[in-house]
Amino acid sequence: MIDVAVYNREGKEVESLQVDEGVFGGYVRYPLLKQAIVMYHANKRVGTAATKSRGMVKGSTRKLFRQKGTGNARVGNARTGKRVGGGVTFAKVARDFGKDMPKKQRRLATNSAILAKLQSGSLVVVEDLAFDAPKTKAFASVLGNLNIDRSCVVTTTGYDDNLYKSARNVPKISVMPVSLLNAGSICNCQKMLFTKDAFMSLINKDQSEN
């Protein structure tokens, strides 16, 4: 069992939760976690680089001059890659670098990422993060009280417009609902910040699935 402290906005511990490692798979599956991270990074690649081959360049297909008897080196048409304005010999084409993983593997990788944060003490739970209006200064003050001075993914039960607008100008902070958590986003940040409701919903969901 892992003891997880729950803090208020002032950074004072108000209660403690006991979490069973079995809820998140029991142990960190590092090979699967690496596979998931590679997949998420690959899916962010934009394979739109492309150059024109000789078949795409405008121009005649006529041979410029006869093969023999002119004293010049033999040459083809004006679109060949050897001539200025011709096509590229081995032209780049648009590529899809995307990878895929089965749904169960993605879920296991996400659980392994959360468990790794738990075991390293990089997961923080706060009572609530509700704001009456977008207030970046108030949100930054909460992060300071919780000793979060590095990159962090903030997780809530659902989309909160005020919280999102409060956090969007804070460097290296991303906000997402618990349903969209993935291993790539978790491992890309040094810290995780859960609201208590989001953390409990995640635990209860995993327990029901197990």
C-alpha cells in the first residue's frame, strides 16, 4: 500500500489516502511504457516533407539531342535530375509515421506511468481546484504552495473552463480530464497534480475493471 497525502490550496495536509499498487497493475511495466512513449512521439510527427520527382516537373519528354555524334555527354530530357530545374532523383514523399497499440496495452501503459509517479513521490493530490473566474495568479499561487515548480500535468474529473484559462499562461503546465490521460502526457512532465475527485474516480474505475 502507498500512502498519498491530500493537501488543501494552502499546501497543508488535510487527510491521507491508502492506494493499493494492484489498482495500477502491481508493478511498472517499463518495456510497455517505452513502447507507448515511442508511439505517442511518433504520432506527433508531421510527415509532410515532399519534393518533386522528374515525373512531377513541367517540361517536355523529348530527348534534348541525339545519343551519339554530337561530342557531348549523353543526356535525356529536360526534367532529369542532372539538369537545373529538373526533378529530384530520389524525391521525398509524404509519410505517415503513426504507430498503434491495442487498447488494453495503452491502458496498462497509462497505469504504469501513474504508478511510477506514485512510487517516486511525484504525484500530488489537492482537495479542489475550482475557480470562480480565470485567475492565473491564484493558480500559480496554489502550485507554489504545493511545491510544484517543474512541468506538471493537472488532472480533473472533467473539462473546467476557468481552470484551463487560469493555467494556460503558466509555462510547462497542461490540464486534461482524467479520461484523456495517457502515458505520453504523464511521462512528458515531472509532476502530476490530481484533484481528489479525479484521483478517486480513477481508482474506482480501475478497481471496477479489475
